[in-house]
Amino acid sequence: MNEHDGTGPGALRMDDPWYAVPVAGEWQQEADVQAPVSHEEPGREDRTAVYLEVQHSAAFQEARGRYRRFVFPAAAAFLAWYLLYVVLATTAPGLMARPVAGELNVAMVAGLAQFASTFLLTWAYARHARLRRDRAALDLRWDTQERMR
Amino acid sequence: MTGNHQGLALVLFTVFVSVTLAITAWAGRRRSSSVEFFAGGRLFSPLENGFAITGDYISAGSLLGVSGLVALVGYDGVLYCVGFLVGFLVVLMLIAELVRNCGRFTIADVVAVRMRQRPARIALGTSSVIVSVIYLVAQMVGAGSLVALLLGGQGAAVRTWTVIGVGGLMVFYVSFGGMRATTWIQIVKAVLLMAGSVALTVLVLVRFHGDLGGLLRSAAAGSGHGKDFLAPGLKYGGTWTARLDFMSLGLALVLGTAGLPHILSRFYTVPTARSARRSVVWAIGLIGSFYLMTIVLGFAAAAVVGSDSVRSSNQAGNTAVPLLALDLGGGAGTTGGTVLFAVVGAVAFATILAVVAGITLASSASVAHDLYATVRRRSGSRRRSKESKEQEEVKVARVAAFGIGAVAIVLSLYAQGQNVAFLVGLAFAVAASANLPALLYTLFWRRFTTRGTLWAVYGGLGPAVLLVILSPVVSGSPDALFPGVDFHLFPLQNPGLVSIPLGFLAGWLGTVLSPEPADEGKHAEAEVRSLTGAGAV
């Protein structure tokens, strides 16, 4: 576990607030992931209890809700929009060939709109995560790890 | 193709290989813990990892194949570009951060948080290795053809030695440099690729005085198809079989990206979920711009070189961009043309080398960390220290890289000269059918069980492979792998349209029919860890 050996080309990056969280450290998580068959290892039940407790806490429910209320509709929307595009391109070439302006036809506009919507959604998701989720997730991470000690 | 091209291309390529060997030697000097070997120390920055994802994702098939497709069939080639890009939204929103929070090195790590270790790891490890080997063979056969095309060597011996050379180099990178060397090779390759594409695109824009409408007009004229060239239908517009085949491929492209082992293992090279997200944002920006440039270059090849000349040089259009570069530089025989042609050739080689290294690393991680470690655990010696187990995993991964390299070389030599373009689509289809359902259910479905996991993986993997064996690419058509016999029952080349829904259906069915309900505690652990990063390594 040389997570802290900052000798690489990417030495410690303090501009990343997540990095302030001590990684793994003395608690047992790493060992547990490593040797997962060890059901008899002490503390397994305790940790499960903590996870259940955190999962049922209002703060976690709120954070999960924020995440899911954004990504589920967004994923449904872009998948539907992409499938619509593919189906139209293969089944309605007449519609897609209709000229819009100059050399641009519906198909070109739709293709460029796919690129544009991908870039736009990427920006919107990153912004939503940064402003609405990161703080809460970090607090919950601290809180959960504190309870594990 | 004069001797000048070949000489210069060989010099540039030798420089690239020397740089990558130096990187490998530098990275190989570190002590090899498993975090170092499988995750490169986990301290890459989002920008670095964004470039590395771009390097891992964009294969020579995209650089030469997709632009060539645009040059030959116009708009139908654009459909590929859209599918390759939109797939990253699935990765960004549903996969990247959660996988980074839950796993250590592989896809199976994520599923194993909730499910019974042994069967889950064997299932996901197996499907990951299969996806990787399919993708690897596609890339290495492509490498053989590329040398024949760009260096003018038409003999079988040239192809054979190219495949062996590429295979040898990738095994060397992976087993001696691990993830750190592989990541830096991806970064160097991505920078070269983007620089080369930007340079060519700028030259195209200069040639057409920035008039994209004029470019499209000339492309339509140069293609010989007129207006039809700018609308869908030239390749996939004919029969309903062709249309369904494209829908199948489209579905596989958009859902498969999120199941590719070598893409997902990139998220373990950054320290946190937040940096995993930021690396995908970088990757989407880079990959999106790359495919926009690919479209411009494809249309420009049709306009400047002409579709017929491209087709007569290579039936699949793979030489469209090199020929365009030759023309943009001043034409055959000029210094500018020679230099640009050689640069494109060298970038294409670099692309193949980097991609195969990334895939080899991901699959040897699956072999060592999922398959070997699981079998090994069963056979005793649970008392050994963590360090010695990690050392052993790294050792096994190094050996596995040799094994996978040997298998890929043998398969590629056997498939040499075959039409293997369908293999990339197949790798995406298997990834979407076997890996994605298990991953998504694990992360988002409370009731998902171990039996559901196994059914999802095998229920997607089995049909995908079976349908390909029964498809016209294996038998019953003139350019099939076995043209002499005909046992094809399934009409489509790409199995995605059937096998992806089957994977999801099997996962649901297995869960509903499970003898025991899902473990609430483990579900809580997976959910809390994936969304908050608690306990992430």
C-alpha cells in the first residue's frame, strides 16, 4: 500500500480536496477487501452495522436522492435520444436527407446535435456533482470512517 | 509509395518505440507492489488520466478505419463516431465514480463487494479476459495489415513479423513497466494522435478557406454519389438485415464502452472518485474533438483524393487519411507530402501499440487478481502475509501477460488476412452483454443476488459468442471465416441487439429465482461505499 509514496510524476496534489481524507490507514477496510473470505475476522458485523446505519441516515438518503434524481432522467434522456437518432438514420433516410440550410441536411444537424448534447450533459453532470454532491459525499465518507475506528 | 515514405515512417516509429522502451525501463525500476503494478501508484492527475483514457480508447480502427468509412460511404461513417462518443456518457454518469470508490484493480472487485467472491470473480474475470482477447486480436490483425498498407510490404512474412513484433513489445511494456509505463505510453500516444489530427484538420480548413459547406459540396462531388453521400443509407440503407445490423452495432457501441475492462481499470490510477470524474470529462472533450476531426478528415479525403482512388488503394478505405495527408503536404514525391504521410503512418503504429498494451495489462490483471487469486485461495495457505500475496499476484500478472500475448499472437497469425473488422463491434457487444448488466445491477439494484450476477454474465456472454458463431461472418458468405461451409442461422453480424437484452433479462431472472434474498448488509456496504468513497483505496 504505497498510496503515500509521492515519488511519482503525480506527487501529492493538494488542490484536490478529497485528498485530505486519509487513505485506508489503520482501519481494516483494505485488509477486508484483500482477503474477502475472512468472515471470522473480528469487526465484520460491526462494520456492516455501521454501513446499514449510514445507509438509513437522512444525510445519505438525501445524497443518494440527489445523485439518482439527476442521473436516472439524464441517462434515460440521452439513451432515448441516441436510439431515436440511430433508428431514424437507418429507417427514415428520406427525412434525414431533407436539406436544412446550404449543404446541411437533417442528418448532419442531428449528428452535430448528438455531439453538442454529449458535451452539454457532461458539463451539466460535472457541475451538478461539484456543487450539489461532492461536499455531502465527503462529509459522509468522513463520518462513516470515523464510526469504523 | 516510394522508399522515402517508408524510410521516414520507420525512423519516426523507431523514435516512438525508443521513447516507450525508455518509459518502461524508468517505470520498471520501482519496487513492484500490486498498487504500483496494477494501478500505477494511483496518483495520476485527471488531465493525465483523461489523455490516457483517450489513448486507450482510440484504436487504429478509429483513426484509419472510421475516417476511411466516412470517405467511402459518407454519412454512415458519421454514425460510428457518434456511437463511440455517446457511450462515454454512460461511463461518466453511472460507472466511473462508483467503480473507483468500490474496486481496487478490476471490474470483478466491484461486484465482489456484494456477491459471493469465488463465483462472481470467476465469472467477471472470465468475461473480461474474453472481451480483451477479442479486442486484442482485432488490433493485432489490423497492425499486420497496416504495415502492408503503409510500408508497401505485401508479403505474408512482413505481416507475420509485424504481429510478432507488436505482440512482443506489448508484453514487454506490461510485464516490466506495469500500469505506470502503460499509462505514460497512452499519454504520449494520445498527444501525438491529437497533434496529428489537429495539424491535418487545420490543413484541410486552409485548403477549403474555412468553408465547411464547400468541403461538403466537394466531398459529395468527389464521392460519385452526389447528395446521397451526405445522408444516411449508403452502407446500412439497403435490406432490413443491414438496418437491424447497424442498430445492433449502435447499441453495442453505446453500452459496450462502459464494460470494457481496459477503460474501467483506468479509473484506479487516480486517487479519488472526483478525479475519476474529472478524467472522464477530459476524455469526453478529447475524444469528442477527435471524432469531429475524423469526420472532417473523412469528408476531406472524399473531396481531395476521391472515393474511387481511396477504394482502389484499399477496399475498406483504411488508407484514406494517409492518402489525404500525402495530398495536403503537396502530393506524392514532395517533401511535405512525404513527411505528412510518414507522420500519419507512425501515429497509427503508436496507436496500435498503446492500445494493445492497455488491453494486455487489463486482462492480465483479471487473470492474476480475479482468476488466479480465487483459485489459489481455495487451495489453502490463507495464513501468508498480505505482502507476499500481493507479490505473488504481480508475479502471476507478469507471467499472464506473456500467456495472453502468446495466445493473441497465435490467433492473430491464424486470422491474418481475414476480414476481422467485425471483431471490434463484437468486443463491444460482449462487454455490453456480459459485464455491463452485472455492474449496473450491482450498483443500482437492491435485490440483486449472486445467482443473478452469474446468470447476467454467462447469460450475456454465451448468446453473444454463440450468435457470432452462427452468424454470416463465420460461415455461409463469401468473405466469412469459413466460406466453404454454411451453418449460419442468425442473420446479423453483430449480436448486440439480441445478446444485450438477454444479459439484462438473465440477470433479472436469476435474481428472481434465487433461493436466498440479497444480503442487506452487503448491499448497504456497496451503496455507501460507491456513493461516498468510504473505505476506498
